[in-house]
Amino acid sequence: MVKVVKFGGSSLADAKQFCKVRDIVTSDTNRKYVVASAPGKRDSHDTKVTDLLLLCFRLAKEKRSIDETFAKIENRYRDIIKDLELDFSLDEDLAGIKIAILNHAGSDYIASRGEYLNAKVLANFLGFPFVDAEDGIFFDEKGVLDLERTNRKLAKILSLHEFAVLPGFYGVSPDGTVKTFSRGGSDITGSIVAGAVGADLYENWTDVSGMLMADPRCIKDPKPIPEITYRELRELSYMGATVLHEDAIFPVRKAQIPINIRNTNEPEAPGTMIVHKASSNTVDTVITGIAGKKGITAIHIEKDMMNSELGFGRRVLEVLESHGVSFEHLPSGIDTMSVLVTSDSISECKGSITAEIVKKVDPDSITLVENLSLIAVVGRGMSGTEGIAARIFTALANAHINIRMIDQGSSEMNIIVAVEEKDHQKTLETIYNEFIKD
């Protein structure tokens, strides 16, 4: 059995956390390939190393001194090495990175050095070989992960090592420069490694004991999710559930490799299993989870006989595309069409977008409704269960919450409602209490 394990920034923030990671890795010889993040916050007043590196990048660009900020980075790593009592130094690497910053190296390269350095320390601490992500993770000319080439090369490299540590978050572009994933991208690296080596399990170690059924900032003590399918996770991640980077699903989904979300600080907790297919058709609750996203604007378009006007929807979406705006949802009726977008994406161009839509399709009316929130109710147990929608709508009506839009996927695995932003938390609480009993 082969396990790939990824440790987040909080799991590798200091020497004490490094020791927890060592105990986890060495307790199971199947944990063969380890992906490391950059050091995260040690407490609420601390700063992540990646943020310090990016601050150095900005200071250098503004021709301001980076000495004080870079000294904080140097001290973080030196303290970890000293506290672990390692006969090991990063001084040469740190000096090279400082020179690169002062010579205006690219932001992706600078941002990636936190993972690079931390993986080197972890490899030395565990006694594992260090394998640089630059050697096996490739992006194409458009900045998109070249998964086929990556799988082929990584599989070849890692076949030479029974155990290894790799830095997360980055790979290399065709021109040889470092290219990073979006923040949190070490999750993606772990998934890529798991797919490349054909792992039996991908363990993602963080600071929470798995996924919860709702955001604990909105719902007090929400219940944990013991098992969730890739499809359910994708729906919840899209709506803001952030335990796992949403793009981390795809490299393992095709190979049907399960993901186990675990807590470095509570290694005995089973966490959440993310699987291709649920182990049982029976579930303790009809819904798997609830998630919400604020900052939504609806563009409502009305026109008589819209349904018979060929290409109407395409022309509307072409206007959004020309402004680089993606739509979130697209509910429609016979003579109405609503396009839901994030408010930030149209904040600078909503006037020109509405004007161009009027020019393109000549609607009877067009209205922008702002300050909306989308709430998704997700669960494989919803399919085939009678009365789910009725329970949601009745509960919201009884709570005096006005539903501005309803959308349900064809798989019957999710129901999405739009409400006013001021009702965001109340909506989450109402739906959670309707389906989840203490």
C-alpha cells in the first residue's frame, strides 16, 4: 500500500509541529511520499512565510529595504533547524533567494521559496530524499497544468525513491521559470503526486479534524462529515467550503484515489474520507453539508417570446465574456433570463455590460439586483427523497426569509437558493436546524 501525505502550513509552522509530522509519517511505513507547505502562522499574531516573501517582493519593486522583513524569514527557518537540533544549514539557499529578490525575480519564484525551503528542512529531519517540484510538475504555455507530462515524469522520478519529500505549490513553465498554483496549491501538488504514483490513499493533514457540515463561523459546533463523495465536495468547495483546495480533487478523481482529511494536532481522529463512490447508500442525514457565498449580483432580463429567439442566451453571455466575466448560475423562464455573477467581477463594468446587453438583445427590461447570497444544500441522500425542497422552502418561509432565486441540479444532489445578504447567516442556521438534529 502506498500513501501520499501532504502537510499544511499550520502543520509545519515550527519545530514542535515538525515533531508531530515526523511521528505521523514514521508511524506508518506506507506513508512514502510527503508534500510540504511553507511555514504557516504559529499564532493569530504571526505572519505566514509566503506572505513575508511576497512583502519582500513588493518592497524590492518599490526600491525599499527588504532587510528587516527578510531577516524574519531567515530567523523562522534557523529557529526550526536549531530547535530540531539538525546539522543542516539553509544559509546558502537564503542568500541566493535574497539576491533573486533584489534582482527582481518573478513573484511566482519568490512565493514558491517558502515551500522549497521547508521541504528541504523536512527531508533532512525525516532522512528522506528531497525531490524538487521543478523537476516533475509542468505547466503549458497558457499556464495550465500539463497533467499527462507531469504524471509521466513524476512517476519515473519517484520510482527511484522508496520515500521522498517534495515541496508543494509550484512547478515549472516551458521557459524554465517557476510557476505557482493559486494559494493553497500544495493540496493540488499532493493530489498530483498521489495520481502519479498510483497511491492507494492521499492523506491531507491540516489543523481541523475533517470537513464539517457547515461553516463553524456561522453554525455553532456543526457536525463532522465522516464520508463525502468527490461530487459533493466539488459542490461545497465551489460555494466556499475551504478545507481542501477545490482543484485538488481532479488529479485523483479520475484514478478514484480516496482523500483523507486529517488533523495533525489530533492524529487519532479519523477525519473525513473523500471517495469516488460512497461505501453505503444509507446516510445518517439526508444532506451532507451546507455552504454559502456572499457578494452575488443578479442580472434579470425580460423579453416577450425570448424562448423563440434563436441565440438569445448566447448573445447575452458573449457580452459577459467580452468583459472577462464568468457566470455563477443561469436560471431562466419562458420570457425571463437571470445571470448570476460575483459582484466584484462586474464592479467596474456593470454600466457597460447592461448597455451592451440592451444593444445585443433589445430586452423589454433589464435589472441588476445586488447584495445577494447563494446558499447550497448538498447531499447524495437528497436524490429520490421526497419533500426535500418543500422542507427547505417551508423552513425559510417560517423564518421570514425571502427567496430571490431557486436552482436545482439535474442530479438532484443540490438545491441552491439566493437570498439577500443580510439573511445569509440566518438562512444557513435555518436550513441546518431543519435537517440536523442534536
